[in-house]
Amino acid sequence: MPHDDPNDPASFAQFMQRTTRRQFLGKLSLGIGAAALGDLAGPALATADSAAGRAAAAVGGPYTGVVSPTHFAPKAKRVIFLCMAGGPSQLETFDDKPELQRLTGTPMPGSFTEGMPLAQLQGKPLNCLGSRATFAEYGESGQRISNYLPHIATCADDIAIVKSMVTEQINHDPAHTFMNTGSIISGRPSMGAWVNYGLGSLSEDLPGFVVLTSTGGRSPQPIAARQWGSGCLPSQFQGVEFNSKGDPVHYVANPPGVTDDRQEHLIAAVRDLNRMRDEEVRDPEIESRIAQYEMAFRMQASVPELMDLSGESQATLDLYGATPGDGSFASNCLLARRLAERGVRFIHLYHRGWDHHGGLKQYMDICCRHCDQPTAALIHDLKRRGMLDDTLIIWGGEFGRTPMSQGEGGDPGRDHHIKGFSMFLAGGGVKPGISYGATDELGYNAVEDPVHVRDLHATMLHQLGIDHKRLSVKFQGLDVKLTGVEEARVVRGILA
């Protein structure tokens, strides 16, 4: 058969018609699978020519991660990150400042604040505000903890309090983005996605990265789903949000009238179509979608069992202060323990309500009543089950609060603060019963052993057996890493 003459208008029209048909038929095999899984899979952002991406999206058995074996012996198998979204005040929790107390109501010395970033206090009077809490020493370690956290105080000998945290973003959304991804650029992989990509899940029936949210307190800030996104990694590594009210996971249950057998046949058909397409284009995102679709089918059996708390004793429910199905932080902490038991690698809990620009005493009381007992219960529960040693718990917000008051009246608040705040870690090879770092006498600047957010990320990865400098993917010509290109260090002073 003679070749088409490109100078012949009729031949050129036939060529264009054949190309259009070919494109349509080629896209159809992927389109069926993409439509079926669109809500669960998320956007396809992985690069098609990435060998690491193809390895990460491989199916046909449990995914064991690209860091296999780990770079060095891990101390932790999993991470539970308890995010106090909105930014809890370090001055009402872990950072006792008697000198600030003495200066309450007087102007903040200009040597502390001149040229420093402020959020809502920009151009306002800057007056010192001492702690609204009282502090005491707890445990054999003598950790100083406020009366707002009586239950966490019972864990004084199990936690390492970092009092010298610093971050770079002073407003909520970019600060969350920086805490979660190590970058202010939206769309970078979240830390849970990095861990899931690096190590894989320990469970075949649940995602490697699960997110739970709760609300209670002042001005709950919205948390966008991109905070647990996969960015330039294949989308199978993004966090899956579980609901503690209603359907645990959207779009996983069978539609009315669809049996498990029919659903399994549908999944097999979509998988075959997607694999046919993958043989043509070798796009790792296709394998990602196949893996997610099959995971969703397995979750239809595993998730109801996970969410059924009827097997938990009343003593355990009372320990957490949990009422099953109420969507509270307490119930989410109990679910976090159950997820950890079932092999989920990264569990991220957000409690929204810590943005205390006003009513500091009132809302600290509310937020701590929501979060204090469940946090301590999770630590105690994991410890008695022998799981705390290999579970890394991280507690804290996206930033802290200013030593200066905000608002008028008898119950003022505090503004956002990034130069020195507190977080704590427990389990997973962390040295228990210590305080690390310090802020100045007024609680403004981290002056002793500052710990940057990137240092926190590097330390977390280190405890999981990962060298943060060696976990990267090629994207747009760059070696993208959770800790970025800036210097980050493992905080060895808090490690056992």
C-alpha cells in the first residue's frame, strides 16, 4: 500500500481523521478507570519518565518503599502527628517565663520586636502579657508543664519538650504548608506522603497515610486537602481522609444494588483496561490508579472493622474520654491507635480551634479539654501495649503565640509567633523526660539550640531509618526533598 503523500490535501485530511480516532480510542481505556477512581486518586502529578515513580506505583504485592532496606536501623515504624491547628500558645503550655509575668502590662522592649515579623499586631501597641496559666514540676524529670495540661503532665517522664522551635511563615495556611511539606510552594509532597513513598505501608488493607480531623475552640482555621497531598509523587501516596462520623471514607462503599462479586468484576475490568493503556504509555500514574482502586476494594472490608469500637472496653473509652462516632479528637486518638495496630505508617490528626487572638483563658480551657486527656491516653495506651517504643508521636501547631497581648478587656489573646515556640515528641527512640532548647527571658526568640521545622523533618525521617538527604525525586529538573536544599540537621540532643 503506497504511503500517503503529505502534499496531497485529501491524504492529509485522512491522516488527521485517523489521528483523531486513534487519540479518542487511546484515551478511552484510561478514561474509564480514571472516571471510576477520580475522587479517590486525586490529580496525576508524577512524571511519566521517572523510574522511581514507576517503582513507587508498582502493584502485584505489598509496596515496600523506595528506601528498602532503610539507610540505617530504624527506631520507629510509624508516626502519629497530632497537629494543634491554629497555633497553641507555648506560654500557656510548656514555656514558663516568670520575667514576662513580672512585666505584664508594660511595653515590650523594642530590642525584642524591632524589625520582627508580626501578623495582626502590626502597628498596634505591643504590651507584655504573662502566662494565664500556672506551672509546676511533674514526674521524676521535673518537667515544667502548665495546669491547662494535667493529663499530659502525667506523661512528663515519657516526652521530650522542644522549647526552641522556629518556622518561616507567620500566617496559617502557608505555615501549615511549610510544616507539612517543608516548602511554602503549594503542591509539594506532604511529609506523610514522603514517608509512605519511602517505606510503604505495613498494611495490605489500609492506606499507608491516613488523616483525621476534629474541631473545637476559637475560629477553626480551614485545612485544605493539599496539606496531605502527594505533590510530585504518584497519587497513591497522598493521605486518605477518614471521617469519624457517617461514612468513614467517601465513595468506597458499594452503590445500592451492587454486590461484592459484581464490584470485583468491575475492578478487574478497569484494571485490565488501565494495564492495556499502561503498556502503551508507561505512565506511573496509571499503575497508581490501579493500586488505589484495588486498595479501595480491600478497604470495603477492613474499614468497617477498624471503625467498629464495640470491642474496646469501657475502661479504654473512659481513658480517652471517647464517645464512638462523635467525631471528637478523643475518638480520633483512639482510632489512631487502632490504625497504628493495623500497620498504617503515617497517621495525621488535626484539631482545629487553637487560633486564640482573643479569649485566651476561655479558649485554652476549651481546647485543652478537647485534646489534653486524649493525647495522654494515646501515649499511655501505646506504652501499655508495647507500641510506644516504635511509634513516634509529635504534638504541636504550625507556630506559637506572641508574648505580647492582643485585644482589650479581661481576657485578651495572643498573635501568631514564629521565632520561638514549643512542641513535644514521644516514643520512637526519643529521649524521654527532657526539655530541649530555650527561648529568651520573655519567650520571644529561640536562643538556645534552635530547632527549625526542617530539623524536625530530618529527625523524624532519621528515626524511621531514612537519611533525609537521600530521599528525593526528580521533578522539573530538581531533586525535590522534604527538607529542601537548605541545611537541615538531625536533632540528636533529643534522641535516646
